[in-house]
Amino acid sequence: MKIVACNSNLPLASAVAQKLDMKLCEVSVRRFADAEVFVEIRENVRGEDVFVIQSTCAPTNDNLMELLIMLDALRRGSARRVTAVMPYFGYARQDRKSGPRTPISAKLVANLLVEAGAHRILTIDLHAMQIQGFFDIPVDNLYAAPLFTRDIQARHANEKLMVVSPDVGGVVRARQLAERLATDLAIIDKRREQPGVSEVMNVIGKVTGRYCILVDDIADSGGSLCNAAEALMNCGAAGVEAYVTHGVLTNDAVARIEKSPLKMLSITDTIPATEATLAAPNIRQISTANLLADAMKAVSEESSVSSLFH
């Protein structure tokens, strides 16, 4: 078993390797003068079970090309099996035709990964479960819910909790967390007038006096979370926090969250935090290194990965 890291999330890759008591494989991922990606693997990988850790976050296209070229290099280096470990799977939100003559980019990315040489995919909280069906190779989709559950229980043991889905589409995810915490579920009914802009319409559920936990897979502009937090406070919530797997946090999202009623936004380290994110007083990170390390070990040993879901 060997672990290879591209450039998108080196701190997480190093943490995973440390958890497994291993060293990262010696590789070079650099750019030519015209920005072409060049990869060189400086260790023998013939016959090895190789895991490539790379989140396809911003700069998305650069990180995706690094991963594809690394996969090709490993295949040509005669690796026995190559697993693309993608803590954050970019392009996942383009999982269906949104209108006439529009692409299904998540399917295109799936095809590219397989053609480049991936034998299996390991990721965390895919935006849409059906993306697993875009691949003809095994896909292990891990969940951050167990991490969130333990963290919430440790931080809010004495609170009267209410789990809240920020939109109707996230009800399944929110219900799973509510069941883990043995608490009630509320839903934000919103109407999106244009991409990246949301308007809260109604809070479905009695949140008065309850400490509300918003849960979602992706926070991009932060608008949905901030609007939901404001609506919950207006309905008499005792306080509002959010747990989100992938903190994309583009443009002025961090500033918006800092000014919002959110007492805390907890995100994982599937995407490396920016300086602004690290400096924000109400944003914190939860490590996924243990989760990924356990999953990679299970894959390498051909043992069950589903045991990690509990």
C-alpha cells in the first residue's frame, strides 16, 4: 500500500499518512512555463495498491488535471490497483441536465477518472447519491454524519436540540443526523430565484426555544445558511449552528457568515481552509483524517467499509 498526494490538500494527505503510520510516496507535481501539469513518481509502484489523495476544489480544473495525470502516471508505472481518494468531488452539483443543451459534467468527470486509470473511487458526502451510478467501478461514499454526531454530543450534551434541513432537498441527510441524535427535525422551505441567491419562505416545525443545528453537504456562497439562521431566530430559536461537510466558501461567504446569526459553522477539512476562514471567529474545522485512514485501510485489506458509517 502506498499513498500519493497531489497538491490540492497536502495537510489532509499528510494527516492521513500519519494516522496509518506511513510516509507519503515521493512524487513531483509541478508546472511547465506554459502551465502544463507535469508529474513524476520517484518511487517504484509496480504491483502496489496505491491511493491518490486529491480534492477537486478550487482551482478545480487545475486540481482535476493533476489527479488525471497522476492516475495515468501510476497506470503506466504498473500499479496493481489505483484508488482515487477525492474527499471533495468537484463538479458533483452538475449531476443532471438543468436545461436544454446543458452538460452532465459529473458524468464526464467520472468517465475521465476511469479512462485515466482509476480502479475505484473513495469520497465523502457526494452531493447526489446517483453519481455513484455514473461509474462502472466501485465507489465508496463515506459520510461525515458520524463525525458530526460525536462532535454535537460532546459540545451540546445539555441543549434541547433540533436538527434543521436548510432546504427540502437535504431532508434525507438531516433526518439521518436527527435519528443519530434522537431529536426532532425541522425544514426550511425556500424559493431560489437565481443561482447562488436564496429566499427563505417558511420554517416547517416548531423551533421555539430549541437550539437548532443546520446540516448540509456544501456551503458555497453561504446565503442559504445565513438566511435559514435568520429565519430560525425570528421564529424563536434559542440559537443556531451549522454543520457542513464541504466548506467551499467562495467570494464573500466568510464575511457573510461572520455577520450572520450563526453562532458557529463547523466544516470538515475536505477542502483546505483559506486564511479568512481560519481567522473567522465563528468557523471551525473537523478533521476527516481518521475516517479516510480507516476507509483506506479497509479497502486495502478487502474488509468492510460500511462499518465506518455507524
